[in-house]
Amino acid sequence: MNTHQTEALVIRNQDFGETDVLLTFLTRGAGKIRGILKSGRKSTSKMAGTCQALNRLNLTYYAKEHADLSKVIRVEMLESHDNIRSDLARLAWSSFYLEMLLRSTAEHEANEELFEAASFYLGVLEKAASPEVRNLSLFHLIRLMQINGFAPLMSQCVRCGKSRPLHRVREQSVFYLDSRKGGVLCSSCRKKAPYAKDIHELSPLGLIFLEKSMSLSPAEMEEELSREDSPKELLDYLVEHSKYQLETDFKSLKFLKAFTEGTY
Ligand SMILES: [Zn+2]
């Protein structure tokens, strides 16, 4: 049997040749897969509308063993997330999330936790009150980084390995993180660090938000998210950190920065 059926999120939709569409899905059953929607660029294609990025659907596809590309056979809409699509701030955050997901996930490796986390994020982003969009999105970006194994290392200095004294979070005025090495720096390594541009400062508020995001469940985090805005420098760090850890740039970042910096 080469025909499979699974729940899927559309994470990318690209033109492919004259008439087809190349789709990238995150599926519950088979992880990240790419599939061709034949004649998807034709205006008569009924499936093309269902296969827009952000949609959650029931997907039936055909895949030969060891083949790189699948063939989309049937799709059935489960959730279209229209509120995300019609609100530019939500769209900017979700586009960045999907791009980070795309670039940090290997193909053909089923990961139920990742699928649940991404579906959950889009579901709550769709319904969230506007002031919560930013904190909610940052929290889910950090969860994604954890699930895909490239979250910042916080328990010890990434250069010398010295454990970080946890009780001093509120006393210390600023924390240093190294985006190239991927985590927190002790003060003596901070002084010796050779690449100043890789060193980021984080306030206690930023550090607490980051650590809570890495240890609390979405339900436990709910109250935190509505309490206060996450510090701006936290997003800047996570972006630089991810660029190094994934060795990539993010196309959707310009769009997101325009919103977070209020220049859009
Ligand atoms: Zn150190």
C-alpha cells in the first residue's frame, strides 16, 4: 500500500512548473513531507484553495517507497485559520513560526509532539486577543526550538561549562547570551568573549520569560502570557541564536520585524 492518510498542516505552498503546486506539510503520521498537487495552479483546481499555508486538513497522498516527493490525492479541510490570515500581525508571527518549523524539521520523521505543538499554536493564535499575540508567539517559538532540539542552553555557561547559580536571577541586572555558542555566558567568559556581535544582553524579565517558556506547559503559561510583555531583546536573541544553530536566514523576518518594531 503506497496510499496514506493523515492529518496535516500546510506549511508552504509554492508554484511548481507551469501547472502544478509543490506543498510542504507537517503531518501527524509521517512528519514533514513534500507533495505535488497536480494542476494546482489552474483556476479550476478545487483542492488548491484547501492547500493554502496555515490550513489544517485531512490529507490522502501517494508515496512510493524512498521517493522524495509524494502526490496529493485528496484533501479535506479541518481548520482554515482565517483570523490569522486576515490580521497582519498574526500572519507575520505565524509565517516566522512556520519558516522556523520548516528549516528545523527533517523530512519523513514522524513527531507527534511537534505536530501537536504546531497545531495547538495555530489554534490558539486564531482565537487570541490581539495584545497576547506577541507573548503567545514567542512562547510557542521557544517550545518549537525545544522540541526540535536547538533551544538555548541555560543551565551552564556555554564556553566554560560552569553552572549558573539559579537563585541570583532577580539580583543580577543583566544576563549575557552567546548566539554563536547557543546559550548563557558566565561573567568571566563574557569579558573574554572574542565576538562582541554574538553577545546579547537579556534583562531578568527576559531571562525569566525564556526559562518559564522552557519549563511550563501551555496551560501553566497562560497567566504569564497576559501579565506582561516579553522584553524586545528576547526576540532579537532568539533570531540570532536560530540563525547560527540552523545555519540559515529567515525570509519572513523582515515582515515580522516591521510589526515588532512598529514600522509597518
Ligand atoms: Zn564561562
